Amino acid sequence: MERTPMIPVCTVVECLAGKDKGCLYVVVGSLAYPYVWIADGRKYNLDKPKKKNCRHLRILGTSVSEGSAGPVRISNEWIRSVLNRAMKN
């Protein structure tokens, strides 16, 4: 069986399975393989992210941790703005 690669923090992903199928999230942390923490800035915010298996996620873009002025501070507002831009594309 092929191993699913770990998804880097600050990557926009789409859920492929579960009650949140089709929803967009940002990876905000990693756990023991193959799990990551995801957040949308609303229901699953930084204080209470959702644990998700990497096999159930599809990467939609590259890591968005770098802003135009350098590294950004991750906040719920920042996550919402990143996801709004991803939905428009």
C-alpha cells in the first residue's frame, strides 16, 4: 500500500470524506502520521481544530505561509481570508 505524504502546515486542502466532504480548510498543525489538524476559522477555529487523516484530504494549492511582506501570523481571520480567496479561484 502506498503511503500518503504528510501535508505541510498552511496548505489549503479540500475534504474528500466525512461530514465535511467538499469543504475547504487550512492545515494548522501535524500529529503522528497520518493525521493533521485543520481549521476553517469559523466552526473549526485555532482553539479547536479538527483532526483529519491525510488520506481524506486533497491539496488545492501550495503552502500559503509567506505573505508579500514575509511570514504571516496565523489567525482565524487570516484563515478565513485565505479560504475566501481559494473559493474564488
